[in-house]
Amino acid sequence: MSQVNTDECFLLHQRPYGETSIISEVFTKNNGKISLIAKGAKKPKSKFFGYLVPFYKLSITYSGRSELKTLTNIDRDLSDFNNTLSKKSYSLLYINELLIRLLPKDASHLELFNLYDNFLEEVSSRKDIEIVLRHFELDLLDMLGYGLDYDNDIDNNNPIMANASYKFISEKGFKESDNAGLLGEHIINIKERNLDKVPRKSLKEITTKAIRFCLDGKELTSREIFKSIKK
């Protein structure tokens, strides 16, 4: 008999399977990223119809021992559901794509699950989506083992000096450079997560380079979409 599991999750991605079913990539609280098949989910009379939506915590029950599990039940709170895509929604899609690319399958990561949960709450309550995104990116890098060294420069291992200037080398860290626009005080503020005190252009450049390195230089589809809607 297949083991039945009950868990909380967030939908990261889904695709059609056959004429009536859906395969979903979800990030669960207890078992990390897993794949689920929702049989018949595209049928209007299905108990899954309209319930598989991103950016909302879902309560699910599933079974199966193979890599592809079978969804057996799902529930969520629809009270504040809004399906209208906006620039904020595309930013959320970007985060989902990051998790799809970087998270290993079937590996529990409760700390990251809670980070994502808190991130969604921050997005819904704060207007400054850019700062919220930068916080998430930096914390994600730390949790996945790609965190930056904010304490020492990469040439001589000297302590970062507040009044010195630096440039960021994605695969290494911060390099002291007379012609760079990033000050040591900015690096210290990033370490302490005082992101409002860091020039936004520099901050975004750092996280973009660091994440691109983690992705082996591959571009994210959601980034390209976001660039197009900003024009």
C-alpha cells in the first residue's frame, strides 16, 4: 500500500499532462520540492479544479513511492485570491523559477520554506517590492551555501574598510578597486541587511551576478518577461 502524506506546500510550476491532468512542482514544508500529478484537474467538476494556484499556501494530501506522487486532496483559503498578473506577480514568478532551478528534489528545507512563506507575507504588506526581493535573494544564497564573504577582500584577505571602494567578482567576492563605486560601508550594510542604505543599482548588480553564477550563467525566463513589461 502506498504511504499517504499530508503536508503544506506552495505551487512553483505546473504543466498539462494528457487531456485532463496536471503535473505540478511544489515546495512542501516537510519534504522539500516534489512532483505531483493531479489526475483530472482540468475538468470543471474535479475537486482540484481552480485550486492549484501559486503564491498561496496549500494543504495537500498525496501518495506514492515513485518520483511522481499522486495528489489526493487539496485545500486553500480563497478569501483574498487575486489572479491578475502585475509587475509584482512577475517578481513572484521570478522567485518561483529560482526555487525550481536551485532546490534539489525530495530534500527537506524547513528554513527555506519559512523564508519563502515570510517573503510572500512581506510582498503583500509592503510597497517596496525591490528591497523585499533583495532580502530574499541574499538569504536564499546564504541558505543554499552560496553566501558572500562580507568581511574580507579577495586579494589580501584584508578586512573590508568602510571608506575603501570595491567591485564584486561573482565567483570570488569583493575586490578593492580605486575605480569602483561600491564602498566598504555598503558591503557592511549588506551584511547587516540594512539594504535601504545601499545604492539599489549596486545591490541588484551583486545579487544578479551571484545568482547567475549559481545558475551556471543561464538566464531565467521570468527575468526576460519582467524586462519586457518594464519597457
